[in-house]
Amino acid sequence: MMKRTLAAGLAALLLASAATLPSQAAPVKVGMITTLSGGGAGLGIDVRDGFMLALKQAGDAGAEVEVIAEDDQQKPDVAVQIADKMIQSDQVDILTGIIFSNIALAVVPAAVKQGKFYLSANAGPSQLAGQGCDANYFNVAYQNDNQHEAAGEYANTLGYKKTFILAPNYPAGKDSLNGFKRFYKGELAGELYTKLGQTDFAAEIAQVKASGADSVFFFLPGGMGISFIKQFAGSDTGLPMIGPGFSFDQDVLGAVGEAAIGAHNTAQWSPDLDNEANKAFVAAFEAEYGRLPSVYASQGYDTAQLILSASAAADIADHDAYHAALKAADFPSVRGNFRFGNNQHPIQNFYAREVFRNDAGVITNRVVGTAFEDHVDAFAGECPLP
């Protein structure tokens, strides 16, 4: 009888002790929907690789983040099907990874309404930054207009007076040209939208040549940009090129080579940014993958770092606490200064970059100026979030 009583007392003591211990935080399950095939594959691969590098570097903490990655094939209907599966069957906590804004607009509103966090590692359509903002939606990259706004501002610094502008006919393309025009003070020699995925730009280049332009601004991500730069350089227009960082990023420069040297572009990140987090990231990415990182890779890396920082501060099962931890953005960004505004989009610097050949013979970018400091996107004031 005494043994039985002692055993019962010991069991009760153990239960009481266990109740006072902090609970083990649940692992975080992330659904990554991104473009891994077709002309935009390089962009999705870079986001994925930057994201996975951060988890690998985090060791045990990174192992507590489970990633399910699937290819959206750059098709909104495919992405919606993947998102439904990830939410209903895989029961992910967080979605991320979408490159193209038309796909984000097809996926994000329904996902956040179901109580899932969406952390954008790239697409930043204006519709989700203003009145369509949501407490469960964070953009870790930028609002679509931002790099283009910076390019418009820097075009003034370069003395361009008559710029011809073009972009693909989809949400990010429209945001792009609107962003450029918001800060550019010169005259437009012409403005046109191309087909998304287009690779033959002979007609557009002919229009540029006939327009009397003194420069050309273009946003053509991935394979589109590669085709345009090669064809534009071969057309002997002699006009300087300026664009957002996407138009002259590592995924593009490796394919176009010397044709891009001397071009200016603007971005919130550059491989030569002088901060410890960035130096470590660039070295680690090059060692892991054998190539320099792109803007997309830096965004994927920072998105993973944000998740790791939130998971260190809160349990994903406590939605409000995890939201607060995400909003705090308590991690060393490779961009340096970084914080979220009221619409949960970044407030950050935008740099002017120039394409050059570095001492190792690699064609890449270097910072030559600052277009904006602590830049707030144009739609933050329309967002009802506090």
C-alpha cells in the first residue's frame, strides 16, 4: 500500500513539474510556391536557394522549419491548386516564394483569409500594399513600384531628359512604369507594354530608335531581360540603359555579359553592401552554390531569417504572438537598415548600382550612389492597418 501511495505521489509530482515547464514550440511548416521551370525559373531558384541557405546556417533552429516547395510553372491556376493543397492537406503555417505579381494576386487574398501568414520574398503588387493590405500579409522584399521609383529619381541625377520606358503587360509591369514616372522629371520619348514572356523585341527597339530618346528604362525580368539587352546592344542605338535591379541582376548578367557593362540600375541590395550580415551572406552563398547571389537570393535569405527570428520569440501556434514577432523584424538584414511600415512592407534604402567587371573577372554590380533613404512606399497611407 505504501509503495502504491509513493508511486502515485511521485507521478503527481512529475505531472505538476511538467506543467510548470515551458512548452516546446511547434515546428513551423512553410509552403514555398515559386517558379522553378520556364523562363522565370532562375528567379524562383535564387529565392529558394537563399531561403534554404539561411535555414542550413541556422543549424538546429533551421531544422525546426519544414519546407515544402513546389513549382507554380508561372501559371496562376497551378499556383492556386498548390496553395489549396498546402493549406488543406499539408497544413502549412506560412506561405512564401511567389515571384510574379499576377500569381500573388491569385493566391494571397484567399490564403490570408484562411488565417495563414503569407511572407512575400518577391512579388509586391500595389493592390496588397494599400487598401488590400492584410494583417497576415508581410512583404519582405519591396512594394513593386519601389525599385522603379528609385530608377526614376536616379535618371534625374544622370541628367536624362527624354527616356523611353517599357515593361511587360501584367500587374508588376504596370506598377513599374507608374513608379518610374512618379519621380522622373524629364519627358517621355515613348511608353509601351510588351507581352509577358516575350523574347523578340525588334519592333520595340525600332520604336525606341525612332523616338528621339536619350535613354531607355525597362523592366523585363528573367529571360525577357536577357533577350532585350542582347538585342538592344546589337542594334547600335548608342543609348544608355537604366532599370530596376531585376533588369541587371546576376541571373541576367551571366547571360548577357559585356553588353550590360556601364548600365545603371537601382535596388535595395547589392553584393558589395558594407555590412557584416551581407558580407557573410555573399561569401556563404558563393561557397554553397558556386555563383554570386542575386537580389532574389538576398530576399529569400532575409525571408528565412525573419521566420527564424519570429520562431525564436514566439510559438507559431500563438497567432497573435507570432504576428508581433514578425512585425518586429528582429534580424540582421543583408540590406542593413530594414523595418516594416504600417502596411507591413519594408522601409529601406534604395541604392544606385553600376554594372562592371570585378577583379575576379565577374560581371556584377557595385553601389555608386543612394537614390532613397528610408523609403516608404506610395500606398502605405491607404492601408487601414495601424
